[in-house]
Amino acid sequence: MNIRKKIKSLISFGFLLSFAFAFGYENQKTDTLDIGEYLKYVDGDKIYPSAKQMEMLKAVMPKHPFQPAPAISNREYWEKIANSTSGQAYLKEALEVLDKQPEVPITDEIYRRANLEGNRGIYKPRYYRTMDRLEHFILGECLENKGRFLPQIKVYIQAIMEMKSWLHPNHDDKDNGVLEGRRVSIDLGARKFGMVLAMAEVLLRDKLSDTLRKEIAGQLQWRIVDTYLKSCSILDENNKWIKSTSNWNSVCTSGTIFTTIATSDKEEERLAAVGSALNSMKYYLSGFGEDGYCSEGLGYWGYGFGHYLYLAQILYDYTGGKINLFAADNPEKLKNVGNFPEKFEIQNERCAPFSDGVSTISKKGSNFANVLSAMYYGAIKPSEFRMEEAAEQLVAWAHPKAFTPEENLIERKTELPDHSYFDDFGMVISRGKQQEPFSIAVKAGHNAENHNHSDVGTYVLVYDNDLISGDIGAPSYTAGAFSPDNKARSSWGHPVPRVAGSLQSNGNEFSGKITETEFSIDQDKVIMDIRRAYEVEGLQKLERTLVNNKKGKGTITITDSFNASEPMTFGTAVMVSDAYEVLDDHTILITTENQQIKVEIMAEGEVVGILPEIVPVKHLRSGKTAYRIGIDYVAPLRSGSITVRFTPYH
């Protein structure tokens, strides 16, 4: 975006020149940081910036801290916001909870129990209600400036500072090291506790006493800044997410950087924090395919990539566009990531719940990622704007055009293509075009993906609006949820083969590869080699073939073929989360809320048996009971082929 136009836009919305100064527009230079060049000077495997990188950063970063919005004393700005529709709505929400008391600290007993059980319900709502209310009180006071939020703001700040640990208890170690004060680390909760206190400090300023402001500064220093920079310098046990490819990296990094650049009065710390973030985001972005594929699914795309975009926005604003993470060192890939959601939908707002992903495009929660993806990558602009954090709201108020529905806006909803092929991870969506479309998403991938399930070859069938069969999705996050022995996470709980009694192994090398594709109007065909997902001596070939015949009402077949050097047991599975009936020794009828599908089983080589079993996991995220319908040869053999054919049944 042209900087002069940006400044003009901001001023026209009520920003004073003093705020432009705070955002880093003074002494504007034409230089921008070449992030590709910057990354060449990384110091070995360190995240902490090298001397050369620090030198490059000094040329583009302001000498003063970041101001995410004007302080409360800038009444011209805040009264403009207060008179806006969104400002009035925000103030109304803040007033509705003004009499609520903070729900932290939780007791040590609850903390330890939550850690032991992985029980999020006994602490997480308390944490986030407390943070959400305090955010509303802070911005509410800025909007109103009557002082009636200040008593609660002080009560809430004090309650947060009295917490022994800001972590989600289940993110502490098994000995509760953070709770006991033996170490300090940042997680998804701690980064937000830090952001909220930082926001109070930089927006309210002298509305808070000097004593309270000093205490806030001290807490942020040891709970956020010091531990982050220490881990970036020497990777320790506290913040291993700084090299993660998952949403943890972008979420924790964005909150940490906000806190550091907004509150630290040490230029060296601000430079080091931003420099570390740039090095760290290299790892986060490597978790996406060049084609934009997000193995974490749509929910975590919104959460993780949304915080990446937030980080990009505050650094862009802070440096007057000189640090541009919207393009980083690979603008084409980032454009693909920004447009991922509309390519990943199967149909009728259904999507594949691979790994721990969601199965439905959400109409709730933040769609901040979608808005900024529309702004920077040409993605579909939402017709409504939903924000969950005050930090997002500040960006929305600072960039009103991006967060304002266009006049006579008709949401751009393009027709889904006949197929989508994410070739980096080996994932295909084959879409039926019938009146009641019958479609399938199938994935090769590997068994070290983020939120990994051992699921090379998994698929999900969708008929019109209903999920019919295939991947049963994630277990709820309770104790043992992430264990590879959890049957909803292992390949036992997925519609994939079991060979010689063995399930798939875990690791990047245990993978599948799409070897052939054929796409046409009437039929799509995908062949994948999934042999490498199994550690089975003597297994010479294991192929999965998908055929989506789109004629008539549609027929989808999955065929698993294998060859081995010696006889071995072999079978596959049909996974369902709805009612089913085994009609005979080769036919199953699946009945969902609105549909029925006939499943026919055909085998070459020997007789197969059908064995239904309940998936023994109490807490599946779908809330349903899932079943594994095993289809196994009754005797070992050297080669064989099992075909499962799905046909709408009327």
C-alpha cells in the first residue's frame, strides 16, 4: 500500500500527526527490509538475530516503542471511534460485563488437576472470560473517558499479576515447574495475558498509578520479554514453539512481539524481538505447502495464520511498511496461503476434518484472517466482521476501509471447481456436480504433520450436506488425546489399511505419494502409493486408488491393492459416525440425518469378513460415537485387492 495514501487515510479518520509519528512515519526512508536477504545472515540454528541482522533492522525500525493506537488522552481520535457504529457496539459490550469479577487466579488445586487430567473446562473459560472483560474495560474507558471502568481495570490487572502461572495448566510440565516458580515460559494463554496488560499500559498511561505501571512493566519483563529472548538465544525447554511449524509459533510470537515492542524502553530488546520473530516465522511458514495447503485444517488456519497476519500488520504499521511480512521472502506462497479456505471447501460449507481440523466452515469466532487475506491477497472479503481480541479491534479501527462492508456488497462466492489438487502434500478434492453432489477429499501426506494423526490415505465422503464416511476427526483435548496410542489418532481409527497386523508408523518418512491423477467432467481418478507409511518387512506394494464416477447420482470407489514376498494378513476399514446396518457379507447401509448410502465390498484373492467395532474414545470432538467397520481377509495371502464402493441409495 502507498504510504502517503495510507497516512492520508489514517488522518482523515481522526489520527493526528503525533500518532503518525508513533507509528514510525517520521524520517520516512524508501528502504525496505529484504527479508530474503535478511534470512541469509541467520546465526547458525539460532533464532536470536545475528550482528548483521541487527544492523539491517536498525535501518528500518523506529527508535521509539510501538503505539498500537493513540493513548486515551487523544480525545479527537477516541471520540471519532466512540461515535462510530463499531465503537458504540464495543462500548455496549463492555458495559454489559462491568459488574463481573475476575475469575483468576485459579487455585493451585484446580491448576494441578487440570494439568494431570488435561481438563480444560475447569480453567480455560475462566482465563478467557477474564482477559476478554479486561480488554473491553480498557477500550471502553478509552471510548468513554468517564473513569467508571478504571476501578475494575485495576482489580483485573491485580488479579492477573497475582497468578503464579499464566500458562494453560496442561501446558506446564508434569511437575508443574512454572506454577512452582522453577521456570518461566509463554504459551497460547500467557501471550494474551501479556498483551492485555501491555494494552492497559500503553493506552491508559497516567490513568494508572506510577506504582501499578511499574509493577506491570516488571511482570511483562520476566514473564514475556526475558524468557522469549533467552529461548531465542539458546533454545531451552521453555519456548520450543519458536521453531514450530504449527499455529503455536505465530500465535505466541505475535503476542510476545506486541508486548515487547509496545512496552520495552530498550531499543536493543525491541530490535532483538522483531529480529527473532522474522527468523522464527521462517519455520512457521515452512509448515504450509507452496500451494498454500494447511495441514492443520481451516480452524487452525484462521487461528494461526490470523495471528501471523496480525504480526505482519503491526510490524508494517510500526515501521511504515519497511518490514513487510505480508510478502516476506515468498509472496506467491503467502498469496496461496491466504486463498486456502476457498480451495479447501468440499461443498456446502463442508470441509475435511483431517488431523484435528474442523468439518464445517465456521460462522462463529474471529474471521480476522479472512479480512486481511482479502485486503492483501485478493481472497473473498467476508460480508461481516467478527473479532475475538481487542488487538484485532484496534487494527480494524486503524484500517477502517478493510473492515467496512462495501456499498451494495454482494459477497463474492465463486463456484467451486470440479476438483482441487494440493500437490505439495498430496491432497485432492474431487467434487460431484449432481443436484445432490457426491464428493470426496483424500490425502496422502505424511505422519509428522501438525496435529498429526497416523492417517496416510485417509478420506472423507460428503453427500449434499452430510458427512457420510471416512475420517472421524479429532479426539477432544483431554489427557491422552495426543498419545499415538489414542485409537482416534492412530491409523486404527482411520479408513486405511492394516497390514500384517501393523498400523502406520509415525514420522516424516512414513508418507504417501500421489503417483497418478486423471481429472475429467465425468470422472476423477487418483492413485497413491502408501506403502512407505508402514514398517512391514516383505510388503512390496500398497496402492490406494480412488475413482469418483460423477455420472447419474455418482459412485465413489476406494480400492486397496497389495503385493508381498510372503503371505500376510491384510484388511481395510470403513469409518462411520452415523447409523449403519450390515445387510449381508458384502453390503453395508449407512444412514445419516438426510441420506442413505449403500456400501458394497468386493475382494480379489480370498474371502473377507466384516467386523464392526466401536471406537473406544469417549470424547470425540464431533460428539458422536464412531465405528470402525473392519474388512479383512480371513486368511493371509501374498497379494490381494479390496474395493469399497459407495453409491447413493434411494
